Amino acid sequence: MLLTTEEENVLNGNFGIGKSNAMKLLVSLGEMFDADRLIPIKRAHWAVSGQEGDLFFAEKLANSGARVSVVTTTNPAWDSSLSDLFHVDIDDYERSLLDRTIEVSDKLGVIKSFNCTPYLYKDVPSFGEHTAFSESSATPYINSVYGARTNRESSSSALAAGVIGKTPNYGLHLDKNRVPNITVDVSAQIKDDFDMGLLGWYLGEILKPDDVPLIRGLSSEMTEEGLRDFGAMINTSGAVSLFHLEGVTPEVKRISDTSLWVTSREKITVTSEDVERVRKKFTERGGKINSVYIGCPHSTIPEIMKVNRLLDGRKVNDDVKFLIFTSATNLKILGENVKKLASKGVYVMQDSCVDEPVFKFTEGGLGATNSLKAAYYRKRRNQEFVVTTIENLVEAAVRGYI
């Protein structure tokens, strides 16, 4: 990989050990994937999780003087006040992980957004812009919905790119790798955002990591929530980082004849039966629930207000914890609506992720969520979930069972 004189100097430590360590990772990554050079970026997203694996490299950089050189946002960890709110015993080591996350974030100069959907409001790239985003819901949204460019970065590689302000020129940064190599015809009835998540999960299971699908047959009336959920699920059950929705996403809109745009004649069809199998896999369970989780990825304001409207004058059952995860920005915009929801038994929380120890009080019971990704994460923490629509979640929360 060809480096400029300045990049060679950074690599050799002439600009400090911290930047040198970041550059070493980027050069190794570039050489592994046959990148020809480094290219400049304007923004990055560091999927820090408040866990040891992410903190090791971050502290190595910060303690050797590194600071980010471009806008770099962060994924959520958890809000320390929640342990008191939910009477959760957090041991010293678990709390130290949160404290270290905050400390290293300050040292690195990143924006402590603690939000897994910064691409919706805070950290929005332009068409064709090169970026470095980690976080499974962010990569497909950046590439597909905005037509900007990022590879499926790890937490460490995204942070290194944020420090250097550059990323290796390979993969989805190259025009040739953004051309679809498989056509997906959707004959299934996709009615709402929840169905988009089911479709994404199904496709993630059957597509290969290097597949770039051209998806046809969906309505052009797409919400940001549906596109968010589709991308999050296709990149959780699988590893698809770029998709093209005919009539929706920007790169496919520039192509007059999409039949000539696909590099392979391979074609698959998704039927209603295919989507229904995913639905049944996650929704057939029932019984008494101890929790409802909404906001994986983080909820939007319309989703939160939808819960408020659906509850109307009713309250959540005393045996159910109704948890909504969102950004601090959204929480401020919602204002008094947060108190109204709290009076109905709904906790709207900032800076937090479903996959954190502060929510251990729901482990071992049955929960309900609208997110297949949340169910996937929480199963690792000994909690099974029924996955269904927001409408059904609200009714289940009021009843106490599903």
C-alpha cells in the first residue's frame, strides 16, 4: 500500500506513539485487503460497548497521546443512574468498565453521543462521502440509504480511522464493489416497519457476506424506521453491508436499466411463506412477561410518541418493566412527554443499550420486543423474547402477558 511521506512519518512515530499505533492498524488492514492507499474521511463512528475488548485498544491509543482528528461519535454503554432507578446491584468491575469508557472517551476527544443511530440525526454523511462506521445498523444505512461509503468496520478500526482521519481504500469504498451481484425479487407482502425487519433477518440468513443485493418489489414509501430495521437485521442475522432498493435508495435511482447493472444472473425470490417462517420462529411463544424492550437500534421520536398514543389513558401492568432506549438528543426534544410516559409506567432512557449489565433484573423471564436484534442480544443474557409489533407490545404491557 502506497503511503505519502506524511503518512510514513505518522507510522514511524514522528507525530507521537498514539497516532503511530492507529496508523499501524490501518496499514495492516489495508495490506490485508490489498488497498492501494489511504483516503480521507470526514467522520467516523466508534462502536464502543463499555466492554474490555473495545477498551483495550482505545486506552492504548489514549494513553499514548492519540486524539481523534475528525468528528467521531460513540455507541451507547449505559447510564449509571439506572442502577439506582431499577435497584440493580452492579459490581465494581462492571461499574469500572463504564467509568473507563467515559474517561477514555474524554481523553480521545470523541463526541460522547452514546447512541447507536447517530446516522439519523448527529453524524449524517453526504452522497458518495467516505466514512468509517462501526455498529451493525449503521453500516448498511450509511452505504445504502445515503449512498455514502464505509466498510463493515470493527470498533478498533473505526476509532483508528477517526484518529488518523483516513481509512484504507478497499471494499465498499470502491465503485466496482458497490455493483449488485444478486437480484432479490420480493413477492411477500411487506406492510410495515416490523415486516421490513423480518425481511432483513431472512435475507441476512441466506445471503453471503460479500453479496450486494438489488431488491425489487417493495413499496417506494419507506420510513427511516423501516430502513433502519431492515439494515440492522440483515447485518445481525448475516453480514450484508450494502443493499440497493429499487426506486428507493440513491445509487439505484441513478441507473436507468437495472437489469444491466447486476453482475450475476443469480436471482432469488422471497415469498410470504419465507417471511412468515421468520415471524413464527420469534412470535409463537406466549405467556406472562416481565419486560418490554423497544429501541434496538435506538428509537425515533415518532416511535416513542406512538407508544404514548397507543397507551392513551392506560398504564403498564405493575409486573412489567416497559423500557424504551433512545438518544439524549431525542430525550431533550421529547421534553414533558417523557414525564407523561413515566406516569404510564414507561421508562424512556438515554445513553444505554439492551446488551448491558444494568438490565440484568429482567434476565431469566420472558420479555417482549419489536426488535429481532434485541432478542438476539438478550438471549445471550439468559432472556427469551417474543418479537412482535409496537401495537401488540403496548397491549401485552397493559395486560401483563402475551
